[in-house]
Amino acid sequence: MDGKQSRPTACPTCLEPNMADSVPVRCPTCRRENAFTPPTFPCACGAPLTLPVLRGGVPIEILHRTWEASWVEVRCEVCGRQDAWPAPESGCACGTVVRVPITPVPAAPPVPDGSAGELPGPDTATRPQPAPRPAVGPPPERPAFHPVTIRTARDCITAAAQYLKWLGFSDVARAQERTAAGVDLRGTGVVAQVDPTTRATALRDIECVWLNGLSDSAVPVSFSLAGYARDARSRADELHVPLFVMDLTGTPQPVNDAADELISNGGRPPG
């Protein structure tokens, strides 16, 4: 066993009677608006379950596939069962594939004192109750990120600096001189390389920024306008270097798991 949960599979014959209404999805690359029909799957109870696409949600371009990101949790409105289903994806004529956001599963209502639906009995008051679980709060919410439109290489570095500050890193500033190591930005607990060229970022660039992070006891981060070479992506995964790719709107998108973790954890000082 590899530890991964088995996922329910869809039965095509169960999907025909419940065709969902299409929703518009705007491609983040070419800005074309495409009609997208949310997929419908058969719940274990037999009811058709249509993935609740979040209207007005911002689609995310898929640049790096992970197991966890490929599934979404959805609760059946008929039986209340919550299962993992394939995350909805939409392809554009320009070649971009995006992940369409869905409406989050609502939190379960608080359990009232005593057992729900149970008539009071002589032993109800004295029955031992389970210890309350410690409350786990959500991660701190950040304000909306305001991107910097990229027209020049300097804009690309500025956009990356703004993003690192948005993540929570302080004192982020442009390096006075770009060394052979390729460090463009430094801040408290972070070093970053920004590649504004039209070539894919190479393996050597990833290893250089990682070595700089190791030397400074800082998080190494890489930003690229043209993406990453295959061996560079693989090496970044091995070294746990967060990779981001930027489009001309100046909004960085995570490429690997390390980048997703950095977004979740924010600019915490390295332990």
C-alpha cells in the first residue's frame, strides 16, 4: 500500500440525466472567456453530484500537477456524504489548462450539548463526554495582492519584490549588483532570483539560488517569466526551492509544492 486513498470513479451513464449549466471561465493567458460545464459524478448513495463551481472565482493555470491539488472535497446534498472528486479543469484554445475553483465545503454546524436526537435518560447527565478538541484557527488572511504590470526586466524584479513582501518577508530590497550567483532580491530570511528573460530558467540558476539561501540561512525563491527547464524543476523539488512563474500581469503563480507551502506558511523566519 502506498498510503494514498482510493478515489471514486465516475460512471458515464450516471452523468447524462443531470447536465449542469455552463459557467464562463476566463483564460489567464489570452483572456478569452470559455464556457465550462461542471462535471457530474455519481455519489455512493446513487444521486448525481455536480461539482459546485465558484462563480466569479479566479481560475489557476496548471503548471505543475500534484496528487493533492488534483482532488477536491465535495459534500453530497442528498446524503451528506463528503468525498474527494477530480478537481475541475478547463482547457483553452491557446493551450492553457486551468483549475476551476469550487465553492468550499461549508463547516459542519456546532454540535449541541448532549447527543443530537437522543431522548434524555437517567444516565445521560452522568455519561462521560469526549474531551473537546482544541480549536485550530485558519491561517492569517492577507490583503489582496496588487500586481505590478510587467513591461521591462526591472518591472519583473519589482513585481517579485512586492510578492515577497505580500508573503510576509520584511526589508526586501533589490541587490545593488547582480552577482554571478544571480541573486536579485534580499530580505530578512529570504533570497530570490528573478529571471526576466524569454528562455526557461536553467538547472544552474536553481542550484545557485539554493546555495545562496544555504549560505545566508534564508529561504531561496526563484521567479521566472518563461518557466523552468525540466531538470531545473526536478532539482528544485529535490532541494525544496519554491518556484514561481509570472505572466505580464505581474502575478506570480506557484509551480511546485515548495511554492504552495511558502504561500501557506508565509514569510516565517527559518528554524
